[in-house]
Amino acid sequence: MLLERPGDLITREEIQARLWSADTFVDFEHGVNTAVRKLRGALGDSAEKPRFVETLPRRGYRFIATVDSIERAPSPGHTSSATEPPASEPGWVGQIATVSDPEGANFLLLPADEDVLAEKERCEAAGDDLGISLLAADEKLMLVPCGTTVKILEAQRPQRGCRARILAGHFIGVIAFVPRKYLHGLSQTADA
């Protein structure tokens, strides 16, 4: 929600309405506080000196970092579409790629593995924002800025995605499963 409206106040009531239905009985205050604390932890941010998420006491939160859109141009030598993998995917192991969203988002939620990807997809299909929030809070999903570089470690099912090590940002060194549609800049030959 914060990234959907950077710079705008997102009220606690808006967060409550988006994450919990009216008939859900939950300690909303504690739930929101915990979610924001974990979000700050994932971003390496602090409440006292915020760089990303500012608290407006008793009102809500605001994403205060500058959000730039990323222009995506096809990489040299990359002619296949985002959903059509190149012919020699096993050659991807060891290559460096960039993660980006073909729909133009500035950040991606990358799953820790393929099982988490499947769970995330089920939550998205059901409109279960709380489920996605819980996966992020458990650090099974990582909020990664588009443009982050990764190194491909494994390409068992390249048409689905690859296991990759994140090479920059808060999650540097962490291994994630990157869906194929988010991988850009891979060469089409094994010897590249």
C-alpha cells in the first residue's frame, strides 16, 4: 500500500480495511505495529530516523523515499519474450541478471523458494493480502528493488524461474527463487 501511493498518508484504518475484513477479530493495533516493524527490519529502516517509512502518530504511515520508475530496455542479445525462455537455459548458471517487473513496479516480492512462490500465487489469486503480509513478515518473501542484480545458481525449471543469489541491497547474499518473467539480461548461449 505504501509503494502504491508514495508520499501519501496511508491511515491505520486503510491498512485495517485492506488486511482484515470487518468480521475478523484480531488485535489490529498490535498486528499493524508488528507488520510495520518487520517491514522496517526488511528495509534496514528505523522509526527514529526513517529513510523509507515515516510514522505519523495515531494517523498512519507514509513512504518517504524517492520512488523512481525504471526504464526497461531489452538487453543486447536478448530477443525472446519474458515468458519464452531461451533455448539453452542450463547455460544460465553462473550468469548475472537483473530483476525487474515487466508491468513497471519499482519493487518485487521474491520468494525464498518455489514452494513459497506457489503459496504467494495462491494468496494473490484469493486476494489474500494478509497471507502475503505474513509471508513477508516471516521473511519467506523479500521486498527487492527492481534493478537489483542476481547471480543464477540453479536453473532446474528455467521456464518457471531460477534460484539466484541477491548481489545488492538489504538482502545481499540471500538466495531467492526468481520467477522467469522477472529475470532480464541472460544470454541465450551457454558459453556467454
